[in-house]
Amino acid sequence: MESMATTSIQGIGVRYGIISAVAMIVYFLVIISLGLQDSEIIRFASNIFILIAVILAIGTLKKRHDAMNRETPYLPGLAIGFLVGLIGSGLYAAFILFHAIFINPGYAGVLENQDYFGVSLPLMMVLGSVVILGTAVGAMTGYILMMAFDNSGGSMATPTTGHRHLTNKPN
């Protein structure tokens, strides 16, 4: 049963990671057609698709567990966010590499000469930063969503006297 659950978690992460990569690639092709591919801010906006894919993926996980009348597990939700970000941004970076080498070799120079971190970076480091950023966006989105779904902390009880005490002594 455990391997089946793990496969399901991995399947959700891979499926939505691929969906986010396709959305980012389509977005990239649209900004190329509009002539906006040299703008760092416009390219950075592609991370919104990772955020959306993580929300959809964790929603799928939640629906599956709700259908079985079980609470959504915390760690698998985090794993899904991480997987979606890693797979989506990795495939997107691979597409940018393919584009910069085979389709438009001049684009590699544009990426290398942009001042991302105060210095110009080689193409592979720029693409590595795309993967790291996408993974961070996916992982943090998963973390935030799973905190919202987590009920393990119980309810916050307030004292009946209206006073908070530092000790456990009764009034």
C-alpha cells in the first residue's frame, strides 16, 4: 500500500510538473513572438505557472484524500510542491537551452550578458538559477498550502478567566 501511495504522490508531482513546464514554454514562445524575451521581469513571470500547478496538484491530493475521508498528509504535499517546481523548471530550463543553442544561438549571448546577480553568468549557471528558483517557488508554495491544510495543531483554546498565566497553576 505504501508504494502505491508513493507512486500516486510522484505521479501527481510529475504530471503537474510537466503541465507547468508546457505552460512556461508556451508563455516563453508568446513573449518571443511579442519581442519581450530580453526582459528579465517578463521572463521571471513564468514562475506563476509553477505556483498555479502546485496549487492544482495539492488540490488533487486533497480531493483524493477527502474522497477516502482521510486528512491530507503533510509531507507528501510538500513533496508534490518540490517535485512540481523541480520538474517544471528543469524542463523549462532544458527548453531554453535547446532554444539558445539550436533555434536562436544569439539568445545565449543575451542570457549570458544580463546582469542577474551583479555579474554576467555563463549560460549553464543562468539555467541553473532558473531551476533553483522554480524549485524554491514550488517548495515554498507547497509548504504554505500544506500549512493551510494542516489540522494537526488542534484548536487554539483560550482561558476561561480571560487572563493568561505563565504557570500551570489554577487561579
